[in-house]
Amino acid sequence: MRRGRRQKWMIKIAEERVNILFNRAQEEFFQNRERSHRHVQMARDIAQKYNLKIEPTWNRRYCKNCHKFLQPGTNSQVRLKNSSVEIKCLECGEIRRIPYTREKKEKRRRKIEFHTIKKGNNE
Ligand SMILES: [Zn+2]
């Protein structure tokens, strides 16, 4: 295989791995927080390597500054402000704002994704 070429199936596998890693990060958060954060790091490494966009569902579940997994109510604070969602990372204090209209759409999406992930991730 030639170097530097990203084939479609490879990208698809990489995308799946990123999703699986974020799911693991979520699962392990309450058991082993360090390991949870490491999963996020691995997911980011893969995403970077393959130039992938991290899904909106997960994109807001980690801190862009310290790269830790964020669990609302535990190490992150989520507030609605005007027409945006404010996510504060309690690990480093970074604040992100996301327009609220997107939030509503994502909630619906997350429900669908949750079911598909549960079915397809029986390792
Ligand atoms: Zn942070």
C-alpha cells in the first residue's frame, strides 16, 4: 500500500474506532477516570491521523483545551445561556459555547445513535 493514501474503508474503520473509543471513555469514566481520558486521547490521535471530524455527539464531550472526557454534572458544567449552550470544563476552566438550535437536533440524533451503537458494539 502506498504511503499517505487514505482509502475509504480505512477511514470508515478509523471513524468506527473513534466512536468505540469515545463510548469506552463514557463507560469507564466512573470507574477509571484516567483511562477514560486516555481513550479520548487515542480517539483524537486517530481523528488527527485520518483527518476525521469528531462527531458532534462526542465533540462536546471532551475539552478542547485539556482533552479530558467531560461528564456533565461531574467534571463539566452545562448551562443554557440565551440561545447557546455553555460547557465549562471543571478540569481546566475552559468554556465553550454552542448555539442552542444545534443542541436540540443533536439530542434527537443521539437517541438514534445510542441504539445503533448498542447493537453494533458487542465485543
Ligand atoms: Zn479542560
